[in-house]
Amino acid sequence: MKILFYKWNAYNLYDTRTTFEALGHTVTMLDKPIHNPEEDSGYVDWLCCKLKKEPYSFLFSINYFPVLAEACHISKLPYACWNCDSPLLAMYHKSVFYPTNIIFCFDRSNCEEFRILGVKNIFHLPLAVHTERLSRQISIDTSNKYPVSFVGSLYGKNSFDRIAGKLPPYLCGYLEGAMNAQLLVSGGNLLELLLTDDICLMIEELMDYHQSAHSFASTRNLFASTVLGFKTASLERYQNLNALSLSVPVHLFTDSFTDNLPLVHIHGPVDYLSEMPQVFYDSKINLNMTIPNIKTGIPLRIWDILGSGGFALTNYQAEFDGIFQAGGTLDIFEDQEELIDKAAFYLNHDSIRNKIARQGLELVTKEHNYTVRITQMFQQIAHCI
């Protein structure tokens, strides 16, 4: 097939593209950036002209872009995308219903939500890992440099902190209570449920999201994800890292604000392709704390930790069931107390930890690599086309 592939700085773009090519498909990159993903008539006109000049089997992107969907709909060209963010607010757009779309979501709950809304060609497809690439980038060393590590953002700069001082005391207190309730739940999302109609009305009176006229995202969707989700993730990450650092050495790789993590060993951010695999390999325990916005799906960090030969200690996600075995291919903590207990256990039991890491690597290498995923994707695309 001849694929036009929209280029942006998605983490998994390189592995997806190289797998397309390894499977024998011709890939042309669409380099012109979209300035407004939801509405850009100039870009739509330009792309439609481009699609008339050269035939493609379909246009592809990592994540859904309404502008690309619009141009493909006009040009009667299939548009396929693989969503790696959840929720992806660009999906709440009238263009999502176009029959030319073929949408893949890594978060099953997001896929089911849009099926109920009437979106036809939408499928669940978990993310994947390119273990061959990772193995080439890892320098083998028998010594683990980092007892416990976490790679990622702490979301210290978030919308809730910017608006909290402007909220009425009752509303601010209610939202803080909702986030504290969310912190007690592993592998579930309470935030949208706790945003009642009355609370949403109060939020609407205070905030203006400047939505596209073609967007149907609700206040509940928007506020739960863009405001509460990031703040809740920030609270959880700061709290867990501080608590854990009281008993074991914790290393953090981030560009976030870290002055309030006095006992944590701070490192700068690492490059996804060239540096991160080595950190995962060099760590005895790699932490994963999934942002609540990902309701059921398996985040990319899990696949990359296991694909680098690292041991993952993570919160629970519903889609682990049937794929991973707690204590077999990774391990799970339900709360802060269990996180601390399990970290101490695995630091003192190298053979058990290394066996789990080895079994996790074997599983993802065999069953969850990019060739497997892209083959599944192309079977669905061929059926839809």
C-alpha cells in the first residue's frame, strides 16, 4: 500500500513508520504542520489539492486530527489513525462520524464510548513496543545504577493551580475532594462521575474553553481531563515519590519542578528514543503511575519498560487483565502503603525481580511487538476499504 503519513512529534511515530516500511508498504511523510487541528480551511484546501495530484491507499496519523479527516472526506480517501492519548479531545468533533475514517484507540473505554455515540469504523488496538530497536540502544551492564526510578512529568504546571484561587470556596473544596477521592482508586476514573450537573453549571459560568463550533465535547469531558486529571496525577506522583524516598533511593528523570522532593535524586529529562531505554534497563524498579485520563488502557511507558528488559511496578489498569500477570510479568500496587512494601521487597529479592523482568520482556517481544499490532491494524483497514 502507498501511505501518506502525517508527521508530528509523537513518541511512537518512528516505530510505526519503520514497521510500515518493513512490512513492504511505501510511506511518504506529510511534513506540513497543522496549526489548528480542529479548523483550518486553508490546510484542508491545500491537502485536497495534494491528494488529487498523487494517489494514496490512505492517509495515516498518530492521533486523530479533524482537519485531516475533513480533507480525506472531501477527497473520498480513507483516513486511518492510531490514538495514543486518552481522552483525545479532538475526537469530540463532528468529523469523527465520517465514513472515510478508520480509527484505532489504545484505551478500550474510549473506543466503546464512541461506538455508543454512533462512530462506525472504530477499533480497540493497544500500543506496542519495538524490542529490536530498544535492544540496539541498550548498553548491557550487570550493575543496576538506580534502585527505583520514575521517568516522566509531574504536571507541576497544571490548569487547576492556575484557576484555584479564582474559584468560589465551595467549588474549590468540592473539586479538591473529588481529586482526593480519585487518589484512593487504582485503575478507575471517578472524576467525570463526581462532576454533577450542578457542578458543571458552576464551572461553565466561570470558564470559557473557546471550543470549535464543530466540537461536542462537554464541560464534564473537558474539565475532568484537562484540569482535574492532570492535577490528580500531579498530586499522586509528588506524594508517592516523597513517601517512597523516605525508605529507598528514588531517582527521577523529569523537566518538572522538583524543589518539594527533598530526598529524591533529580536528573534532567531523557530523550525518548536514545536515552530512556537505558534508564529503564539500568533501574532495578521502574515506576508507572498512570494519569486518571487513561481510564482502562495500558500506557506506552509500560510497554517501553518491559521492552527494555526493565522491571515495572505500576498502578492497576483494567486492560492488564488477560495480558499481564501480577507477580509474573510485572507487579501492581494498589495504594501508597503497598507501593512502599513492594519496592522494599523487590530491592531485597533480586532473583524474583529479575525473573519477572525477563518474563515481561519475553511476553512483549513475542506477542506485543509493532509487527503484530500493525498487521492487526492493516487487517481492519483492508476490511473497511
